[in-house]
Amino acid sequence: MINQINSIVKEANAAFQIYQNVSGADKKIFLYSIAEELEISGEEICKTASEETNLPVVRFQGELARTCSQLRLFGDIAGEGSWVNAVIDTADEARKPLRKPDMRKMLIPLGPVVVFGASNFPLAYSTPGGDTASALAAGCPVIVKGHPAHPNTSQLTAEAIERAVEKCSLPKGIFQHITSSSFEVGKWLVQHPGVTGVGFTGSLQGGRALHQYAQNREVPIPVFAEMGSVNPVVLFKHALLEKTPELAKMYASSITMGVGQFCTNPGILIGLKSSALNHFTSLLALELSLTNSYKMLHKGIYENYTNELDKILYEKGVETVFHAHEQENLKASAVLARVPAKEFLKNPNLKNEIFGPFSLIVVCDNIKELEEVWKSFPGQLTTSVIGTNQDIEIHQRLIKEATQFSGRIVYNSAPTGVEVSHATVHGGPFPATTDSRFTSVGGDAILRWVRPVCYQDCPEFMLAPELKNDNPLGIMRKINGLFSREAIK
């Protein structure tokens, strides 16, 4: 297998010598072609994904549409070109005592990257997902290690990408796919000297291991790992009084969406002790009792869910509010529990992610206790605020604290269902991710796979089109401190 990996990485590096110089317009055509090939094979892909994951075909029809939309978004970003953040400071020969040199910088691709497919999103976060799309848009060849939980789906989507590579007359080494369940293969890929970056979506344990492998290299490389999050929600008084039934329905749906196998699942709900919170808890339990139990993605996730559930329900102070006791044959039903804030604050285990349809309500005696709970969270992908304008105005300071530990702050809606847009941030401080400065979803995900280079007093004929005086691509640039699409006279 090591010989195969050496060959794959060598081919990726050879392809990089060509692909890094491919125009943004041609990369757009390529990414659009991948989307088209996936759509052509869509029926077979969705059917296979359903068979391998226990999730319905309709779920994958939606996920495929999102995946193709994501590919086209990155195609548009590559085609438009301004993402390279071109900055030009022109020379001043008359400056005293020393002349001011001509300085021009832009972002360039790192080189071949390795992407580890995620188990819970076989399309949007796996072989043809956001890591692959953003890296290809940046100009980086991609080596995907397909997830063993859906090997056939991964293979079908890989073949669609390979057809697009051939259709666009690009080197085969731009995209390569490995199917293996071996942890050693993952380690070899991360530590290969020809690999320049890694994308991962999965468990905290897996992400930390890959990050450590990368740091142990002679030349360390970045690992962009999206890992665990409990996505805390704060429920303020007036909102609970005004719309408890609506909130109960919304959170029952969010907790059980995809059998709770979302990294943005609302795992902890926080509120002040009150009749309104009691009413919400009762209605949420009722709504959860009306949901059906479905099979989880695979045996490993199911066993982890049931084991972690058994642990947390026996922690001191934890009271089970609803439990259907239908955890059998990979089927997982929703579970709701609650705990006094004083016990929550003493027990770090209660902040652990339970990957499945589970949520814990933290009951606070007063606002001071609620503030302590809110500030106690480590890095999160999301935090959510449920409140009227009055609630939000009263608790502005508390809400703003979320910016210190969260990547996305959601107001009056559920955190599940990540919109793919230019403004999206899907990241956060550790342990949500290994680098809180970047996002794994949305237009800025491309910035993970690049680095800046400055060219000082470079001859015009040697400059990339993005940095030439006449701006042939018409991109937005910062020239002497001001943004402009104009040519330099």
C-alpha cells in the first residue's frame, strides 16, 4: 500500500505543476462539469447512499442538490477571480531617504491535499464535498480517502469526478481516490512529504490524531479538522412565554433530524428555572415522543451513541425527561434529559458531544448561574439565542460572549441545516476545529488551501494576470490602500 500511496502522491504533484496555472475560467468549467456528472448519475448515487447508510433516498436527493450547488459556488468563485486577494502598492521613486519599492501580493495554492470523507454526509462532506470542491477551486490536486461506511457511494462519486477530469482534458492526478479502512493508510497519507494540507470532518479523537501526525512530520502541514460541538442554545423568558409550542416543534425536529447525526445538533438547551421552561420541557418531550425511530448510519455510530447515552444519564443530577427505550437493531430514538446548573458546572463530562438524537436541558436558578454556564463552554461550531427583541436587548452582553467560543451565532432558529453561502462560517475554536480562523463551508473555505506570496519590483511580464497593471481579468484588487477594478495607469 505504501508503494501505491507514493505513486498517487507523485502523480498529484506532477499534476500540480500544470493545474496551479490553469485559469479561473477553466477551473469553473471543471467544477461545473463535476456537478453535471454527479447529476447524470444522481439516481444511482442516491439509491446506493441510501442502501449503505439506512437513510432515505429523498435525504440524498437533497444532499446531492446541495453538493452540486456547492461545486458551482466554488466554480463561480474561481471564475470571478477576486478571491486571490490581490494587493498592489506601487513604487515611489521620489520617496526620501529610500525609494519605495513596487510590492504586489496574491494567494497561491499550497499543492496536493488529502481529504478524509465524513460518514454522516456521504456527498456534501465526503468525496465530492466542500473540502474537495474548495481545494480544486484553489488550484490544489485532491487525494480522497473514502469513508469505509459508504465505499460504493464514494466510488460512484469519485468516478463522476474522474469523468469530469477527462472531459476537461486535465491531468488525471488532479483527483485520486483511495478506498481503505486502515488507520495506517490515513497516517501514511498525512505524513507523506508530497502532501501539503489535510481536510477532515469527524470525531475529536480522529481529528486530533491526524493533527498530531501532521505536526510530527519533518515539515509540518496544516490539518483543517472539523470535530465535536454541542451547539448550546439559550432560551430567554419572553420568547418561551410567547411561543413555547412553536419552539418545542422546532427543536424536536432539529434534535431528531438525520437521527441526530449532525455536527450542528442542538445538544444543550439552557434556561432559567420557571413555569415557562417547565412547559417548554413538557412540550418538547411530547413532540419527541411523536417522532419515529430510525436506523443510524452504521454500527460504530450506533454503539457510540448508546454507550455515551448510558454514561451521561447516570451522571450525578441528570434526570431523564423522555426516553423511548427503542435503542435496538441500530435504531435510535430521541432522548431528553435535564440537570441543575450547579451540577452541570461541576461536571465537564456533561459538555461532551453525544452524537445522536439527544439533548440536555440545563436549568439555572438565576441569571448569574446562567452566565456561568454560558461562559463555561469550550469552542463550538454554533451557539443559538432564542429571545424576543426585549430579551436580546436586556442580555446583549451575555449574548456577545458567544463570539469568544463560537463560529456561528444563530438567532431564533435551529442550528441544523448549514446554508452554503459566501458569508457562511462553519468553524470555531478548539475542540470544534483545529483552526478557528477558517471555515469548512462557504466561499471562504477556499482560503484553507492557499498561502500569500509577495513579488517585489517584479518585471511586468513575470507577473500573474491578477497582478498586472492592466488587470486583464477585471478582478477586485486593493491598490495603494483602495479597492478597485481599474487598471493601473
